[in-house]
Amino acid sequence: MFKKLIITLITTFTLTLNVNAGSDGNLLLKKNEPSEVKECFETLNRATFAFNQVLDGIIFKPVASAYRILPSPVKSGVSNSLDNLSNLVTVPNNILQGDFKMASVNTGRFLINSTVGIFGLIDVAQYLGLPEYEREDYGQSLAKLGVGPGCYVVLPILGPSTARDTIGSALNFLGGDPWYNVTVKNDTHHFSDIDYYSSKVTSGVDFRAKNYNSIESLKDNSIDFYASVKSLYLQDRQQKILNSKKIVDTQDNSDWEEIDNN
């Protein structure tokens, strides 16, 4: 049933994509400018956004508030562990994008931090001179292959996305995420479904906590909070696709898709 839902999503969103050949930096910049992303489902998007805000107020905001008071070493350990797990998606996308050097570096980071770093709780790799970790996902790889963003969409619980990035996220459930494969898809006798879904929920809480003040400030000072979140998300995705070091205003240097893209 779940696979059928994913396939249906892929088919639906493929119809809304703009596919153009080439991966020139200027072309990528133009295609991924927030003003170039179509708003095809605004009424549905705003309804979903409102639903997500209710969930945030009931669940994520209170939990994130409590999470913020934990000792810094605990929060750092959780973030490091989540980053380490996300390498399982980043490495294949390094390869898809032809960045074999970073693929080898991130493979090394994963092996070192998973062992010496105690399942990723400690980022030992950074002390060994390996470059700072940068996440990559299938949405970014599709963009590098020339796939346009298509329509802007807001997903229930998962939040802001585009047609292209939704398809990229769906690929995680079709074999693209080794962590999903060993926890949910296959019975490995070492991990279970709860391990995968716990990591996703924790990612959401960690992201909300890191951006707690920024999100609350944006909410309080925005005339249209929906439009502000949309603009912020699309700017952030544009920078990530271009591998820019620029940090979008009001946002921690994290990922708006941490819940579904690790």
C-alpha cells in the first residue's frame, strides 16, 4: 500500500516538473530562483500549512522547547548522530553528481564516526582533518541533472517542498536510503521500523529546536507567514543546489527537509 502511494506521488508530481537539459551554474541559479517556482496548488498548500502549524503547536514546539534545555553535549551528540546517518544518502548523491572525492571523504567520515565516534555521537572525523560535512539528497541530484523544481508544494507533517524534491524524497523509500532499507524495508534482525521512524522524528525535533527563535520571530513579524516560509525554503534550496556557503537569513545552517531527507 505504501509503495503504491509513493508511485502515485511520483506519477502525479512528474506531470508538474519542468525538465531541461544542462547543469550550467547560471541555468541552475535561474531555474531555482524562488520567483521561478510555480505556485500551482496555493489553496491546498495553505490548508496543509495550517494543519502543520496546528501539529507544530501541539507536538513539535513543546517537545523542541524541552529539548533546548538539555545539556549542550547531549544536543551535539544527537545532531552528530543524525548527520552521520544522513551520510548514507549523501554518499550515493555525491556519486550521482560526479563528486567522487566528496563521496570518498563522506564514506570515510561515516566509517570513522560510526566506530571510533560511537555510532556518530562524536564527530571524530573533523579532528582528523576531513572537510566539513555537507548534505546532499536526491532532489539536489535531480536539479544537477537538469530537472526543474516544478510546482511548490506543502506536504503534511513534512512541510515545504517542490515537485522535484518530493520525488527526490520518495526515492528514499524505493531503495535510495540504506538506513530505510535495513530498518523498514528488510528484516535484518538488527534494526526495526522504530529505529528508522525514531530517527526521523528526532530529526524534526532537532531542526525545530535549532531554529526555534528564528521560526518564532519569523512568525511574529511576518504579514504572511506562509509566504515567508515558502520564500525562505526556496532560497535555502537554491543555495544547497549550488553548493553555496551563503546562509539564508533567519535560519540555522540546517536542512528544511531533515524529517524526510536523511
